[in-house]
Amino acid sequence: MPKHILIVDDSKTVRNLVAFIMKKEGFKVTTAEDGLDGLEKLYSLDKVDLIISDVNMPRMDGFTYIKTVREQDAYKDIPIIVLSTEGQEKDIQTGLSLGANLYMVKPAQPEKMVKNIKMLLG
């Protein structure tokens, strides 16, 4: 069964691009428009193996989303990758301290992203 990736980003272009790359690699993909939508999708899906999340989003930003996911036992071990235009050290530290496994700055190279995802999924 293919691994399931949840992509949370308010940019439709980014969601579609990342989803396209992941599907090409054989992953099952679900997308969400922001943190709240991301939580709804996470709760409604059987199993999510990895989450890719942006930081700057309406309704619920990525940092709040990661914090909320990590506070729940059922989801505390899901690998989370932050994919954001925010590349300052303080943003990276915030993302990692809240529980992200990896912080990548946009635009991320597809090969590097795929390699990191495969590494996180074991």
C-alpha cells in the first residue's frame, strides 16, 4: 500500500506542484488549504504517514497546526516537513522546536524533497 502524504498549503499552485511530484513517486496524496482544513483532513483519513506544511496560512498558520498535531498522542510520531518561504533562523528554530522533523525553504528542489521524504518514511 502506498504511503499517504498530507500537503497543507494555502497556495493552490504549491499544493498542486508538490502533489504532482509525490504522486509521480507513487505516494497517495491528500491536500488541505490551511491548518484548520489540515486538521479536518487528518482526523477524517484512516492513516497519514507524513505531513508537509506551509507556515503562512489564513485561519490557522503552520506553527499552530504543527503544535496542535504534536499535542495529540495519535499523531505525535508522524513525520512533519515544513515547506515555507520563511527561511530565517528564528522561523526554522520555531518550526523544529514545535516538532517538525525537517524545515525546507521554498522553492525546494524536488529531488531533495523526495529524498528527505523517503528518509523520514524509512
